[in-house]
Amino acid sequence: MSCIDVELEQRFNQAIQKYGDMVYRIAMNQMKNKEDADDVFQEVFIKWMKHRDKFETEEYEKAWLIRVTINQCKSLHLSSWNQKTTGISEEMENSLGYEQEMEEEDEISSVLKKLPDKYASVIHLFYYEEMSIAEIAKVLNQRESTIRTQLTRARKKLKSILKGVEL
């Protein structure tokens, strides 16, 4: 193994360690199932490998990964394969004896899954990734006023959803 290969592997492992959780959380938030989130995660880091030398700063790299993750989720949602297939129903999963691989979801995560993708994205980036409205607007390539509106609407939807949930 050459020195370049070792250095590349170290850099790749550092990127996964630094940004992997963020990418996976965004993918789970958008895709709403582990298998599709895994596919998105893999595709995002394959793309990272192809573009790794273009990142000038860590901020740019993080923004690029967020944007690519969201775009990859959209692509998977729109793919003909995804549109022609249906997931295994919960009853069928239980009858087949599938074990739950993921940790049990908390109530907030399950409520967020009920939001439309555009609202779930801004809520996730604002609260989980602690990004400012300006940063979200830049990453999503939208105006700040649009992001503010989406956050307001998302909060209203969350409030109406949570009215029926005891915490």
C-alpha cells in the first residue's frame, strides 16, 4: 500500500467520523427508512471521494455534504425503482420475524417523519445541526425569507401534530 493510499484512507475515515452522523441523520430524516438512508449515505461518500480535493474549507465541505445528501434523497425519491416499489408493511415485517436493527425511535423523530420533506429538512438543519437561517438558505440555495417561512410553517405543523400526542 502506497503512502498516498494510506493518506487517502485516513482522510476518508476522518470525513466519515466527522460528518457521517450528520449525513446519516439527514438521510434518515428524508428517507424515513434505514435501507434507503444507507444507500444515500454510501452514495454521498462515493461522491465525496470524487470531489474531495475541491473543498477549500471545512465549512464548505460540510455545506457540500448537506446539499449532496438532500439532493441524493430527492433523486432516490424520484427514481423509477423507488416509485414502482412499495415497502413491506409493518404487519408483514412482524409476521416474517424481522428484528428491529435501529435503536427505538424517540417521539420527536417519529413526529418529524410526519412532516413534508421540505419542512423536515429545515427543522433538522436548524435544530439538530444548529445552522443559522442564513447558512440553511445558502446550503439549500434558497432565500432567507423562504427558509423563515418554511420554519414557521413547520413549527405550526409540528404543533398541530403534537396536540394529539402526550409527552
